[in-house]
Amino acid sequence: MQIINDPAQMQKTAESLRLRHQLIAVVMTMGALHEGHLGLLKIAREKAGTVILTIFVNPRQFGPDEDFHRYPRPFEKDAAMAKAAGVDYLFAPDADSMYSEGFQTQVNTGDVANRFEGEKRPGHFNGMATVVLKLLMISKAHIAIFGEKDAQQLAVIKRMVRDFNIGTRIIEIPIVRNEDGLATSSRNIYLSSQERQQATVLYQGILRARELVAQGMIETEKILEEVTAVIRSAPDATIDYTGIVDADSFAETDILHPNTLYRLLLAVWIGSTRLIDNGILEPLEQNTVPDA
Ligand code: AMP
């Protein structure tokens, strides 16, 4: 595995791989690798001859009061995990090389980025989309693998790839969870052991919503009320938002229609740690009432 820090060198390397007809897959992360990231790398390894892993804690997608400075950066451990996962190139630039003097052009994301994470974290999606676009240009990847864990991020990226005719194939993989249902996340290390136990309420909320939908409940307000009650059962949980959206368009809906996939979205503070999670909701086929 080769470690590259310089964007120009990474881009030159990618170009020579392309000239040698290598299929390139990229996995973009902020490091502090865990099972979720390894799941993305496994698919990358299966799909392409060359795997590029990027590790970059992107300052432009963090708000002023967010955890940019304390975000974990265990680089040596990450590099060892990347090597074991079969990564060919580990691209780990610093912020100065990614945003050199005079940098001023940004991706301006649209409607899909306005609600939920976008509303709670102003500027987050523009910063995220900008760095994803840069990493796609630098890695020259044919395929990019993302996790459904960040479902709105994925929707924003898919929209950008279509809108800008980028041509990279986007592959999404399901959420990797711990045994008790908590989605693996670099931020889970912030949780105390008590908070870690309470953090399972996000997944329990998703399971409760699925149960209600399986029983035929279709009013999203009622489903969200029940999910809220489950989450509030944890004493240190504070809900940032809950929502149910069309899984493709991310549009909100009052009623679940049959033959449509929806996504329950959750952002919850457990103490001072903000966690996000989501899950697909699949309404029952409508009962067809025979004509009298
Ligand atoms: P991050 O390092 O948190 O920015 O995440 C990098 C990529 O890994 C994104 O595509 C995430 O959606 C994905 N990812 C993070 N956690 C998980 C998880 N638990 N399951 C699946 N994918 C994940």
C-alpha cells in the first residue's frame, strides 16, 4: 500500500492507472476506521482492480461549534487497517494542500440538501459536496462507494453526480451495526459507557417504526410520535430531528403509499454526542377491496 499526501501526486498516479486500463474504486472517509468503513472497502476490493482510500477530516463541512478539532485521527492504526483491507493507495492530504491560497469555488447544493442535516448544520452539505467533487477529480475513480449511514449525504452526492455529468458510478452499501443495533461510527468513542447503552434507542426507534408500518400504520406523524417516545426513554437523549422521507427524492410525506420506499431519519444527541441513523420503511401492499 502506498501512502500519498500530495493531491497533485495522487492525481498523476490515478491518471497513469487509467492509462494502464485499471478500474479505480474510491472510498472516502474522515478516518478513525471501523467496521462500516471496512464494509465499503470490501465492496471496493471486489469491484475494482485498484482501491483508493481517502482519509481527510474536511474543515469545510464542520460548523464553528462542531467537533472538528476533537475528531479522532488515529492515523497509524487506520493505515494498518487499510493495508489489511487490501487498499492500494491511501490518500491523506492536509487541509492546506486541499485548499491552497486563493481557494474560492464551492459546490452549491440544492433542495435535497436543505432539510434535516442541511438545516441543522448550515454549510455542511456545500462543504461536503465540494470535497467529494475534489476527491473524485483527484482520484479519477470509476466507482465510488458510500454508506447508507449518511443517507442524505448519499442523496446529495448522487444528485451532484447526475447534475455535473461526473460519470463516476456510485455504489451504496447498507448500514453496518454493532450487535445491539447501534450503527458503527467514528463518533461512538465519545460516548461514556452509560451513554453507549442508551445510544441503542436510535435503532430501537427504527425497529418500532417498522413494527408500526408492518401493522398497517401509514400516518407519518403518528409513527414519529411513537419513535420519539422510544428515544425519549433514554434519559440522556435529546432529539435533534426525526423525519420520514421518500427514499429516492428525500421529499417529506404525511402518508405512506404502498409500493414506495421511505426512510426514517434520526439525529439524536446522547449527552454531548450527536448521532445520526436511518432505516428503510416499506409500507404494506394496499388491501384491495373487491368491488361490491
Ligand atoms: P465518515 O468517515 O464517517 O465520513 O464515513 C465515510 C463513509 O463511510 C461514508 O460513506 C459513510 O456513509 C460510511 N459509513 C460510516 N459509518 C457507516 C456504517 N456504520 N455503515 C455503513 N457505512 C458507513
